[in-house]
Amino acid sequence: MTLPATVEDTRRLLAEGGYVADMALATTIHLALKMGRPLFLEGEPGTGKTEIAKVLAAKLPRRLVRLQCYDGLDLSAAAYEWNHARQLMAIRLAEAAGETDRAVLERGIYAREYLQERPLLSAITGDPAVLLIDELDRADEPFEAFLLEVLGDFQLSIPELGTVKATVPPVVIITSNRTREVHDAIRRRCLYHWVDYPDAARERAILKLRAPHLPERLSAQVVEFVQKVRAGDYFKLPGVAETIDWAAALSALDAKELEPVQVDETLGVLLKYQDDIAKLRGAEAARLVAEARGE
């Protein structure tokens, strides 16, 4: 499938995949696709950053290659690794066949067939891909240096083999929850967008796409309640995914509108920390329910 021709086409493609983007986000995604530049998405957890990569992979369509970052991530887990067991076996077989020249043996064991692809290398070889580098801020700062060649030139230099360059550059999406600052060298190679929590109108549109059978009255009240919770002082504010899950849970309980008792009983779907649940449950939840219902 060819890339979308206009910003509106990009916005429509995302909507077809169940993602409601505002014009600023749709424009940035469109430019990243059009210019062939990586896209760096930063924002609070639960604002839908990862979902953008999933939707693009599904709708373009391309392979989704995901590199989930974590503390201690290194090149062997992120890019490539030599299959040492097969290399050792090849050496023994060559020696058994009478080969004694060490230089010949070394050249033989560093052939492509002994290379194990990890996400970064996989994304620039084979069929066109969407490369999702998820939660880069969780990786150690030195790891970012490994990414610069991939982000700048869509290639990887392997000392024993040479440079592997992408035939079709992947669409690259990098996400960060901003638990630490990502280095300027990464930012300069990317287009940037801050993904914020959606306003009420966009969140209602999201629910309409993702939970189409939800009664309209309940949908409006759920969004109004969640918007008010996000304005409060909680350890972990509910993201869009939690809004969708909570709406689905209420629908499964045959709710027609928000009720204080039912809200109290289902707060574990919306909030993920006991301190937050305890703070909201009871009088505060009842107050927000009344406001969401317009009482």
C-alpha cells in the first residue's frame, strides 16, 4: 500500500485503525511518513503512543517489529548476535574435513547464515516494516548511541560482516514516558510530538470507535468522570486504555449511566494503585459522578 497523500488521508487511515488523532498529531505523522524521518513521541503513560505504531503497521500494512526497551538492554538483544554454537560446530566440521588455515576458518564462520537478527537488524532487512522502539527512556543512556546509525542512515555496521543497509527504510516510531531525558542526538534525527491526554470531545470520539455499543449517555458520563479524575492529584492518572476498559466493564455490568456504588466497585479497572483508589472511593467518587451526570 502506498503512503497516504495528504494529512487528511493520514488522519483517515488512523481512524480506520481505531485511532482518533487531532490535526497536529496527524500532521506530524504525515510528515514523518512523507519525509522518511523517525518519529519521536513523548508523553505520559497511557496516552496512546504505542498504539500509533500498531495502527500504522496494520493499515499501511507492514510488519510490526517491536523493540521493548529496559534497563540493561544491549546490542546483542537489540540488533544482532552471532550464533556461537553453530559457529563452533562449523569450525569442528571444517577441521574434520582437513581445513587448518585459521584465516579461512574465521572468514567462514562470520557468514550471514550464522547471524541471528534482533529487532533493529530485522527491521532493515526483509519485508517493509514499522520499527517500534518502545519506552526508550527505560534503557540506559549509552544504549542510545547504538541507535544513531539506524535512525540517521537506516543501516547497521557489523564489524565482522560489513554494513547492512535497508532496501526499504522502516517507518520508525520511538516512544518515551519521560522518566528521564533522551539525548539531543536522538531528538535531532527525529520529528517530535508530545502526545497529551485527549480532551473530552476527542475521548468521546475514541470511545465511539472502540466501544461502539456503549450507550451514548453512559459514554458521555464516563468521559466526563475520567476528565475530572485527570484534573485531580493522583499518583497514576488513567490513560485512554483505562477509559476504554472501564467503559467496557460498566457495559458488561449492564450499566446505563454512572452510579456511585458501581463506580466504587469498578475503580480497579480505571486506577492501578490502591492509594489512588482509596482516595477516590466514596464521597469523592460520588461527587464526581454527580458532576458527570450534570446534577
